Amino acid sequence: MSDGILVKGLNAWFGEAHVLHDVGIAMAPKAVTALIGPSGCGKSTFIRCLNRMHEVVPGARVLGSVRVEGQDVYAPGVDPVQIRRKVGMVFQKPNPFPTMSVFENVVAGLRLGGIRERAVLQEAAERALRQAALWDEVKDALGKSGVSLSGGQQQRLCIARALAVEPDVLLMDEPCSALDPIATAKIEELILELRGMLTIVIVTHNMQQAGRVSEATGFFLLGELVEFGVTRTLFTNPGDKRTEDYITGRFG
Amino acid sequence: MSAVTAAAAGLVVLPLLLILAFLLYQGASAVNLDFFTQLPKPVGEAGGGMANAIVGSLMLVTLAAALGLPLGILGGVYLAESGDRRLPWIARFLADVLNGVPSIVIGIFAYGLLVLPFRRFSALAGGFALAIIMLPIVVRTSEELVRLVPSSLREAALALGIPEWKVLVRVVLPTARAGIITGVMVAVARVAGETAPLLFTAFGNRFWHQGLDQPIAALPLQIFAYAISPYDDWHRQAWAGALVLIGSVFIVSLAARIVTSGRFTGVR
């Protein structure tokens, strides 16, 4: 069953600071949704609410409803560990585990999830690395340290690591902001290839990037979702004055 | 400027080099196979060795490590990871105070707790006293190193759907491993040479150890006893004992460095 992501009345706090206000959004399954907005507008906090990573921060609180592929993420008794298996995440800075090899990094989620069979792990590693367009570059260096790769390769390694557990959703929090243009282009290519395989939500500061990779785009401002719609429409004919001001560079 | 700093660095290692040179000069002649394999000879007889004290020291340090390391490392992890503020602050403060408590006071504590009630000096009491000396060092270095592990790694692991305890055991601790081992080695080296807390706990013994509930020999104690004796032969053996003590600390530290530099390492 494919329902995508359905969010209703989502509010989030860091201690006393109310950082998300009544966000409601319906993201299509197996599509790429981009979230744009100025720094501190709550878009990163928003995607961290989708896989229950927001609550990892001490003092953080969430109220509202999030359904991913039909499952209520915040229902009582739901284990966040289970949700995070289904909703993978890639972070702003590449963060491979420094004590693990390339291979061990890719299969970390599976191995620490209790899968031991070497053959299963090897197959999963190759599949994930191919999906992340990294296989050809590292197939002879699987035993090398994960942090010995270049920045762009490290980020694709992190994408492979997230894909290896076969999630339904992949959240990407500014995945290219620490990378050079060539590495960025590779990641964008990769996102386009993954489209149709799983639901992708990408937070980006780069509006051209949102235009290139996404079908739908949401614009966040001061913790509110100002506008959400088809990417092309949002960029060519925004419905809200604030969206227009932002995409034309008048602020932010 | 760089000449000044280089000179300062040289001055820092100079005492160690002088100590080593002096120990070699005084003690090298008494370090032989007998020293490592023989029991001490009775007063008046030449020769003999400190084999019992070497074994005793190894046992005491092992005992101290078995008691102190798991507790210290877990405590350090707690201090680094706890979201609470007050309790870790108090624990950290008390650990620093404990680190400053003179070791003889810790010896008296162990004496009161484990020697008096059983009316017997014992290896266990000695190991316990050494463990308490290790604790604050291990707690504080473990804390610092767990803290140094970037939170991005923790988040990456959590976001993969790995349960929190596994994140700690399989990602955070391995990343901090090299540094923690260095801290552990510092603690081991420190207690290996402690004399005062053993005076009225392990007490010393002229024979092989007879069980953990019996007095046991230790290198620092033997060095102390021989050094204040009036016999030249014993003086030489005391120097040799000091040399062996320093040598073993050196070897253990070196081994730890080599072991931890093998695989990919995280923070040091």
C-alpha cells in the first residue's frame, strides 16, 4: 500500500521555543518533495518529526499527527526504532562511522539490526551501493575506512547506508550543502534515479536544486508552511506574496 | 619562539630520561633471570629475586582493573550522555575531589572496610584500594572521550533504526575506544606504582600468593622494604625493582598504542 506521507496539525517545540505551527501537508508516494525556506524556518525540524528524530534532542516536543505509508508515527506504543527503519535519513554533513570500513558502513543498519548472514549482507551492500551510484568507485575498496573517501563519496555512502535497510521513505536534510558542484550534480542525478522507488523528502537551500529534482515543493517561513504545490507552479506562479518574495530573492 | 617551545618540550621529558638513566645505572646489574623467577632470599643470603612481587603486582592491578574499569567506563558514559544536569554535575565534582584524595587516605578507607572486619590483610583489600584510585581517572577520561564523539554519528545511527543501547555499544564506544584505552593505561600505570594504599591492605608477603584473602606481595612494597633496609644487596634489588616497574609500565603503554592504532580509529 502506498499512501505517501500525511501530516496534520503538526506542532513542534524546543523547550519553550515553538518552532513549527500547525503544519499540514500530503506528500505523494514514490515522488520527490522539496522543502525550501530561509535558515531557521523549521524545515529541518519538520522532516525530523517524520522519523521521530526530533525527540532525540533534550527538551524537544511534538504534537500532531503524522502518517507514513498508512502508519501513525506518533500513536501510543509505536517504537521510534521501528519508524526509523522505515523512514531513512541523510544528513547535511556526510557522517560515515569512522571506525567502520566502507562495507561495514553500508550494512551497519542491517548488522546492528541483527542480520548476520554474510551472503545477505554482501548482497544488500552491493545493491545499496549500486543504487547510490557508488559501487563502481568503491567495489575494490570495500575494506577501506569509510572516512577515507572523498566528501561526495562519503555522502553517497551515507545514502547507500540509509537505502540498505530498504526504507519506504528517504529524508534528506540539505544533503548537498557540504559538497562541491560536481558531487552535488551526482547526488541530484541519484535522486532522480531513486524517484519512483521510494518517497523522498529533500530539504534544500538551493532553489534551482528544488526545481531540478522535485515534483512538489513546500515553502516554509517562520515555522509555518506558507505554500505547497507542484514545483513548477510554485516557482513560476506562486500563490502567496511571501513565496514570491522569497523565490525572487527579495529576502532570506 | 619555536626554539623556546622546543626547549620547554625538552625540559619536560628530561626528568623522565634522567630517572631512566639513573635506574639503569643503579639497577641494571641486579636485573637477571633470578630476579624474575626466584623468591626473596632470607636476610644475609645473597641473590634471590622478586618473582612473587611481580606476580603480586600483576594480580593486584588485574583485580583493580576488573573492579574499576567497567564501573568507571559506564560511569563516564553516564556523565557524558545524561540529559540531566544536576546529578552529573555532582558526580563529576565528587570524582574530581576523589582524584585529589591522598592515596594513603584511600588505603585507610580500604583498611577500615575490608581489613578490620576480616582481621586480615588481603589481596582483595589491596585491589579494592587501587580500584578506587583508578575510578576517577577512568570516569573522567571516558566522559571526555564519549563527549568528543560527534553527535552526528549518534544521530546517523539512531536514524538507521538502531536501538539506543546498540548505538552506544557499537558506534559511540568504538569511536571513543582509542582514547579510552589511553586513559585506562594512564590509570593502570598510576596504580601499578602506588605504594601507600597497599601498606595496610595488601601488606606485602615474602612468599608466593596464597589466595585473594591473604596478604600479597607487590613490587612497590618490596622496593620500599628493600630500600630502607641496611643491606647493599637489597638496595641493588630495590633499584632493579624500580627499573622493572617503570619498564613494565612503558611496555604496557606502548602495547596499548600499537593495539589501538591498528584499525580505523575515531577520536583519541
